[in-house]
Amino acid sequence: MSVKSGPLAGIRVIELAGIGPAPFACMLLADMGAEVILIERPQKPGSNDPLALGKNNILNRGKRSICIDLKNPGAAELVLKLLEHSDVLVEGLRPGVMESLGLGPDVCLARQPKLIFGRMTGWGQNGPLAQSAGHDINYIALSGALWYASPSGEVPIAPPTLVGDLGGGALYLAMGILAALLNVKAGGAGQVIDAAIVDGSANLMNLLLSFHAGGTMPMARGAGLLDGPYWYGTYRCADDKYVTIGALEPKFYLELLEKLGLAEDPVFARSIDASTWAAGKEKLTTLFASAPQAHWCKILEGSDACFAPVLDPKQAAQHPQLVERSVYQVRDGVFQAAPAPRFSGFPHISPGSVALPGQDWASILSEFGVASAQALAAGMFVPESG
């Protein structure tokens, strides 16, 4: 096993290659020090798959790679051999596929009773939609998480992948894996984690549902405290850039008015009165459109007015706050975000390099005591450079 540093050092994860949330969850585990062995599909010569990102696939950073044809009759036994000495298996296939490959939970847990079997799907392992195709936008639409994504009267649009695939999917899968690992450490048995994006993105709604129960966030877009008022939203500036304000609490709201010179304007005297929101929004729209983004940053940034400019990732990387914390960095020529969260006991965690498909086959087989001929017969592919 390669030596890695981090709070998960010593944990071994077997990941079956996929797209989106499962690889992202395993990237998080690798960033925190887990050894992640990625089982990839054999590469087809001349493939023009737009999702085959090679060295640009940030989600594969810090992992090792081996290529196995899981449809080969001997592949299941090879994977089970790897699982004998592993703590976690992560897969993102449709329900039933792992079972059809001879790698269902019963088989895997029989071979490794303390294994955490992480399953990532959109709809879940059961239910009428379980076998249906879908993507992030579909899952968050059905879960209710897309409902508040845009102002009233406009088409709901959320940032691609962030709410469903990553927020409701990858993060919940990673949290489930960590919880199950703690249970195993305390003497519990291995178990299956059914992480569904529709479940996780619905769970993310609980804060808004708390506001709804309290009467401040009705089931009507543009009428709640977080999507209706003029003091919580996004505004266009004179240079067609944008700024955000979120002065929810009274003391922050008063500071916003002071900074904008609006403290004596009667339109802004009753911030909670919804009948004033339209007039307030019209005035702030005109005000922010009168000067460029940099002007408003000079006036509001760093204050308690709850303000921030809207930046693209490359611009964000140059902002002093993110520069000081080294939030974005370039590794092997690829612009990417640094590992998160941060650990005081491991202050110098840095992302690993992205493995090329199959490049680590020799070291992996050696560590697990599998002969090359046996692995090749079981469906392992060796890359041309290997």
C-alpha cells in the first residue's frame, strides 16, 4: 500500500469507475488520506467519449488505477480478491448490475464481513423509478430542491451538478461511508449504504422546510425571506457584472442602508413588510446599475452588510480571501480547488496527481499477491505504456 498522509490514512477504498457523484465522493476520501484504487473500464482505441478526461479528470486525483473488464467471467473473483484486503467498495451502477456481475452485497460481504458497500444512484435502489435513467436536474426537480432555484416567474435553473450530484449525492455517500467506518471500528459489521441523489437533495431542503414550518418561507416562489426581499438577492452592475447582498438580520440590514446612503429613505423603513419589497428592489436595481462592480466592492466588501461580488472560478482564485487560504491551485497544469475541509493535525494536505487508466496495475497486483497471468486471464488490461 502506498503511504499517504491524512485522517483517513490506512483506509483502502475500491472504486468502480463511473461519472459524477461516486468519483467525487472517492476524491474526497483520497484527499483525506485514504488509498483509493480505481477499477476502470478498458480503454477503446479511438474513443471520442467527451467524459474521458484523462489527466484533466480532477475527480481521479490521488487515486491509483487498474483496468478490468468486469464482464469477463473471471473478473468477479479478481475484484473479490482485492476486497479481501479493503475497507470500502464504491459503485454507481444501476440497481441490479453489481448482482449481475457476481459482485452484489451478499457476495462481497461474505468475502469481507467488515466491508462498507457504498451504492450511489439517482433514484435509489428501490421504487418505481429505480431502473430509469436520469441526471442531476431530474433528481433535484423531483425532490423539491429545484423549486426555489430562480425568481418567481422565471424558469428554475440551478448550478449544474452542485445541488444534486455533489451536494445530495457525493457528500451524503462520503458521510455515510465515514459513519459506517466508525461503526466498524466500534465493533460493528460491514453494511450497505444506499445513497440516492433524490434522497440527499430532499434532505438538503430541511433548513428551508424549517422556515416554511415557521411561516417565513411559503411554498410560493418569490414570497419568502430568502427569495423575495430586495435585501437578499443578486443585482446587475453598470459593467454587466453582478453583486449579491444578503442582509437578513436587522443589524446587518441597517449597515447595508448606511453604506448605500439609504438610511433615511422611507421605502426601506419596513424591511419585513412584503408590500415594500417590489419598490425596494426597483430602487436597488437602479442604484447598483449606476456603477461598476468594483465600485460596490470598495463600498461594501469587508463590512457586515453581507455582500460579495459574483465571480467566475478564475476570478475567485485571485480574490485576497481565497488567495490567503489557497482555495484554488494548479496541479500538473490543471486548475482545481484544494482539498476541503482542513485538519489541524494534517495542515499540509495537497491533492495527488491524476492516474492514467491502468497505470498502477503492477504495483496493485504485487500488493495483493495476484499473479499477472491470473489477472490477465480474469479480464485485466495492461495499457500500452505499461
